[in-house]
Amino acid sequence: MRRIEELTDREFDVFILLGRGLSNQGISTSLYVTERTVKSHVTRILAKLQLDSRLQAGLVAQAYTHRVASNSA
């Protein structure tokens, strides 16, 4: 989980929305940014977390949010 801490606030927002299964368009609408900006964030997220695909990022985000929710309960 240490690498997740390296994400910027906006990258983290995109990361969480990937975990919810949103498309680039859905993320862009939710965050009021362009799809091109979302694509840039996704690229940086994949690099920082050393992942190969947005699917992997989404699964990691789901596991992260589940772990956080379990720890706060």
C-alpha cells in the first residue's frame, strides 16, 4: 500500500473511481476534467503502482477501499 501514498490527490481520486468501474468518460464527468486529463492520470497511476492495465488498477483500488473500510469498522 505504500505506493498508493505516492499518488497525488487527483490521481488518488481517479484511482478510487477506477475501482468503482467508471470509464474515462465517467471519471471525467465526475471530476470535471477532460478525458485526456483522465488518461494522463491513469498512465501515471499505472507507472507509480507498477501495474500493466486499468483493470489491475481497478482491482487494486477495490482491495484498497475494502481494506480501509474493514480497518475503520
